[in-house]
Amino acid sequence: MTAALETRGLRKEFGAKVAVADLSLSVGRGEVFGFLGPNGAGKTTSLKMLLGLIERTAGEGTLLGRPLGDRAARARVGFLPEHFRFHDWLTGRELLRFHGQLYGMRAAHIAPRAETLLARVDLLEAADRALREYSKGMLQRIGLAQALMNEPEVVFLDEPTSGLDPIGRLLVRDIIHELRDHGTSVFLNSHLLGEVEATCDRVVFVKQGRAIHELRLTDAGRSLAVELEVAADAEILAGLERLGRDVAAENGVVRLRVENEEALPEIARFVVERGGRLYRMSARRKSLEEWFLEVMGDDQRPG
Amino acid sequence: MIRGIATVARLTLHEAARRRILLATFLCGMAFLTLYAIGLHFIVKNANAQGGSFVQRGLFTAFITLAGLYAVNFLTVMTAVLLPVDTISGEIASGVMQTLAAKPIRRSEIVLGKWIAHVLLVAAYLVLMAGGVLAIARAIGGVLPPRIHLGLPLMLLEGVVLVSLSIAGGTRFSTVTNGVMAFGLYGLAFIGSWVEQIGTYAGNSTARYIGTIASLIMPTESMWQLAAHHMQPALMRDVGASPFSPVSVPSTPMVVYAGLYALLVLASGVRAFSKRGL
């Protein structure tokens, strides 16, 4: 089966300004993909190019095996724009039915699908109220339901949890997990790193319109930072060099990096067998936030 | 193609109904017609009391009816520009259009759906208002202008030209710029037409020429002139003394030109919107 999404060298210029320089991406079927970067990195512009909302200056790409912007492919795609807004005189139920029509769904399928989604995003009670009476969080949830009307194969979510309270965020997180279980690909544009960490299989960091780093969150490829509070001699320290890397000792605390959890019992046994007195041992993965700051470099200013 | 256009057109009509645009338009229209009926009633009563020949009174009533239709023409122009002025630019600005355009629907279907809905709204408005004026003229004045079947479609064509302009402008410009431009062009055609009439009357060919150029840039006022020419009694037309009796009558090719003008403007709007980044 082809990838859900593939691009090579996508570029977008607005006059002299380069919004997206050179974007090459691949998103698999059923993958939850995080697109990370500071404000102004070209995330939304990239997403709009993928959906055919703006024309690209250069580059190629396919969405569900069809060229970017293809109408038939859009029938199998869902999109929740950032700060979702729609005609505020429509009720939630009318909005979903109207979008069902826009997707070209059969009339008999539209009504039951709308009811299922209204229940899923917890808006059944508000279904007959006009959108102008909805809170920011309710709008975001009805927007998410709108993006799922056609049971899409790929869903693009641009900052889906902005404006949501913690309960709303949990709901979105659960829905993303359900989508993945159904084999739907999710393209998540976000700078809420906690959300991304909790939902994504893989992330790409973008900076100035370029994908500069890729990170798989599911596998163990992310090394662990280990900290030992230990009274140890030079021999033990030298031995630790073999078990991990970047070993550094300071004030009775030894820090090193290991590739996976299997190294931890080895380290403990080694230290104890050599007569080291181990008071404390901890290991943790580098958080996405630490990765983000490291990958983006020191030249970042709040955008 | 048809399905997409129909879906967008339905939403647009639904919006007009839901946002009470129709109600407001209807109520203002009714107020106008009521005032018109009362005014006409007293004018006719006064004319009858003062005597005068049957022909004089007939001409007088025809004049008042045309004045009523002229007011309807002006209101239709306003409606045709203002109703669709925000429909595309406003939805682009608010972000509604992004959600719409990401659906499996052509950009052209969005523009055409909105165009059809607004043409229907303007047609309904014209039928209601002009129909009201004519019914009142018939009931109170006892006369109907001749050749309504020629005059009213010309007034509608004028409205269609303006709806097309307003829709097409919205694909390129912000709401305010679009409105200013549409009314600016209408004003240009209006003044151009008067320059042409006076030029013809005074035998000044330069003035006539300027007027013709203005009608080519914007053919709306010509359509009203031609409609007014058709809908007045032969005698009034021959005397040519009223503001509704054009000295220089727009030709039939001008009607064809206005129709093509509307289509071309609409096509350019579809083209601009199809290329536009959202």
C-alpha cells in the first residue's frame, strides 16, 4: 500500500519571503505523525499546501496516492483548521450534515454519522444550539467532528487542542488513539509538546520551512539519561565507560547515557559487585521538550 | 458539479433566511410600497380634483409609476451589490473558506453556487418590489405601463451584472474595497449616462462618446434606460420631456453586451478564486 502522504522538496514563497524552504516528508498509513516547530516555522503553510488550499512554488507530493490538491483524494481526507470557525448561525447538527453533503456522502449515511460524532465529541445536548452560543472548546470539538464526517483515511489537525480545557484535551487524545486503531493516519500540527508526546508515533521538527530532525517516539531509539548517587572509585568509573557513554562524575553523582532500559540492571550489578555504595539510581528519557530545545538550537526567540 | 453548486447555493439561501436578511429586506420593501401607495393615492385624488384631460392624467400616472420603478431600480442596485459583497471575502477573512475549500468541491462550484443563490435573491426582490409598484399603480392609478415583459428582465439583467461584479470582486478584494469599487463603477455608469443624454440633446458628440465609453465600462445604467424606454407610453416617449425618456436609446447589442459582461466578470471571478491561496 502506498504511503498516506509523501512530499519531495515542497517550497512556498510569498513574494520575497520564503515560508517553506524545502520540505520532504513521508507519513505512513495508520501513523500518528507530529509536525513540530516554533511559530512561524511554516507549519500551517505546509499543511495548506498538502490540502491544496495554496499553490506550491516548487516541489512534488502525493496524498493517498494522488497529486496534492486532487479533489478525489480530498473526499477521503479530514481537516480541522486552527481556530475552527464556521457560519455561526448554523446549529452543530446542521453543520455536520452540511459537511456530509459537501463530502458527497449519501443522504442515508449523513444523519446517523452526525449523531455518532455528536455523541463522541460530547455535544449531543448542544446539537440544536447555534454555533454562536458555543464556547471556544465546543467549537473546536464540533470542528473535529466535522473533519471526521467522511470517515477519512487521513486527518489533518492544526492545533486541535488549542482552546481546550484538560478534559477536552483528553477527549481529543482518545479520539486520536481510536483513529490510529482504525488505521487512519493523523497529521498533527502542534506546539503543545505534551499532547504530541502522548499521541504521536513519530515527529518531525521543522525550522524555517525545513524538516531538520526526525524522532520516532514509539521505539527505544531515544537514549536514557541515568543518574547514580554513588561512592565509587576511579576503577568503577572507568568500568561505567564501557556500559554507557558521556560518563561524568561530580560531587558523588555520576551521570551517563545508555541506549535502553536493559542496561540499567547491568549498571547496578556492576557497581555493587565492584564494592561501590549505591544510594540512588534514576533513569529517564529525554522529554520531547528537551529534544525540541536542543534540535531548534540557541537562536530561537519566542515566536 | 451540479451537486456542489446546489449544496453551496442552498447554504447561501439558508443563510439569507437565517440571518434575517430576507426579513429585513422584506420589511423595508413593504414600508416602501406602503408609502408609495399612500403617495400615489393622494396624487391621483388631487389630479382628479383639478380636472385635466384623460390623456394628461394618464401621462401623469405613468410618470409616477416610472418614478416608483426608478426607486425600485435603485433599491435593486443596492441589494445586488450589498447582499453578496461579503459572501466570499468575508468567509476568506474569517477562515470559514478554508474548511469549505478543503472539501472535495471545486472552487468554481463555491463561486457559482453563491452567484446563483444571490441572483435568485435579487430576482425575488425585484419581482416583489416592481410587482408591488405595478399592482399599486394598477389598483390606484388604473393604468399599467406598457411592455413590462421587456422592462423587468432588463432591470433584472442590471441586477445580475452587479451581483456578478460583487461576487467576482470578493474573490480578489476585501469587503470594503469590493463594495466601494462596485458602487464606484455604478456611479460612473450613472453619470456617464446623463452626460450621454445631455450630449445627445445638445448635439455634442464628445459628450455622447464619453457616455458610450462609460456604458461599455459598466453597462448597468444603459439597462435601466432601455427598460424605462420600453415601459413608458408612446406619447410620453415622443414628447421626451421626462427624466425617464432617454434621448439616446441604448441598442439591442448593448443588452447582449451586458449579458456577456456579466458572464465574463463571473468567469474572471471563478478564475481568480481558483488560483487564490486561502
